[in-house]
Amino acid sequence: MLSERAHAEIQTAIAKYPDKRSALMPALYIAQREYGWLPGEAIKELAEIFCLSETQVGSVASFYTMYDLQSVGKHVVLFCTDLPCALRGAEEMLEQIEHKLGCKAGATTTDGKITLREAPCLGGCDHAPVMLIDNEEHAQDLTPEKIDELIERLRRA
């Protein structure tokens, strides 16, 4: 169940738009932060708040890669594998990340700390290769050394 704080944040987001449905994506972020992911219970709560069906809310959540419909690690790392990143060594870097974490893209480390996912595009083509950490931090112009530093920081966090 969403906390009072989360409900208040969602109401604040709704107030910013002439049509409250426009606040659905920010509300999904709020619910995801609250639960750690978007279980069916969160989808149902948001459907009630927005007067939408669970299918409508679930469709939005499942369309975008930044929403988690399965339990994830403490940190979620999205790594871009689109063409601009690939041209700058993303494939080799993804292999490096998988080796360092001990899990393949799409999985979570055995300690539950880091979930690694491939992303088709993170909107940072001019600074490729890029990754997005916890839907907040854009790591750009990646090198093998930067990747090692980022992973070690996430492990300590």
C-alpha cells in the first residue's frame, strides 16, 4: 500500500497537469520508488487513483524500460547497446560489466545489489557509450576504467 507521503506526491504531480492522466508516468516513478518495483498491487492502486483500468496503467508501465515489473536489485543499471554506443565499444563493455557482476544482462547479482539490463537507447548518443543508474544518474563517455569505478561504488552503496 502506498504511503501517505507517496499519495501526497502523486496529488502534487496531478495538480501540475490539466488532465490528471498526464501525471501517470511521474506517479509510476513514485510508486516504483516506494515499492522498489511495480507489483500488481501498485498498478491497482494507481488505476484507482487515476480512474483507469489496471490494463491501462500496466500498458504504460510495460511499454517503458525504466519501470520495473519484476523485483530488482537495490540498484538498476541500464546499459545502452544501440548503434552509436555499439560503434564506441558497448558490446565489449557490456561483457566487461557482466563479468564484473557475475551475471548476464537481464539478471540481478547473487547478493541482490545490482540488476543489469540492456537498453535500446538512453538518449546520450553524443556521449556514447552511456548507462543510466537508478533512473537518475547518466554515466557518459564510458571507458573500462569508469565502468569499474561505477560498479565498485554501487557495490559499496
